[in-house]
Amino acid sequence: MHTKLIKKIFVVDDDKLSACLLKDQLTSKFPHDVHLFDNGEDCLKHLAEQPDIVILDFNLNSEFKDAANGLRILEAIKKTDFGIRVIMLSGQDDYGTALISITKGAEEYVLKSKEAFEEIEALCNQ
């Protein structure tokens, strides 16, 4: 199986600083094509651009009051294109939340931590 070295990656996080730092991490070694979205609805509007990977924050409604949470966006992504890899990023250290995310189609559930960006980078470069 041939895998592309350079990938189109969507980062969906309403924390703009965190999203920018993650983009910097993802493009530090490879010129990945990284697009930032501060809510899931905008990400869904761009799925026709066929991202290889979507990195999706679980809690997306802190900036936009009526924004869907990451789980609802995950479900919508998988209904549109089940083949898109989704990595759920969350500050919730809860087994149940992680299990639901994986059951709904997330490839991985990564806890926000000092090591999270390195872990996501490794997953994206697989």
C-alpha cells in the first residue's frame, strides 16, 4: 500500500493558539498542507477538498455558543466519507469519552498534554 508522505490535514480547534502551535508542529519536518478551522461546521463545508486526516477537538463550543461538539462533527465526517482518518484531541481524561469517540470512528483519542503534539505528528506521518 502506497502512503503519501505529504498529507492534507484539517485541524479543528476553537483554541486558535493551540491550533497554530499544532500546525507549526505538523509542518516542522514535512510540508503538510494544514488548514485550520475554529469550528466543526466550517470543516464540514470543506470536506470536498478531501483531507487525509482531520484532527478534531472534542470540545468545540467555547468560542461559538451554538457550535456542534467534536463528537457530532466526527459523526458527520464519517457519514460524508468513512475513509477520512480522524484523530480526536481532548482534555477529557475519561475512558467513556474515549471509547465513544473510537466507536463513532475516531482512529485515535489523544489527551491534550505536553506530548500530545508529538503523538499527533507521529500519527499523521504514518
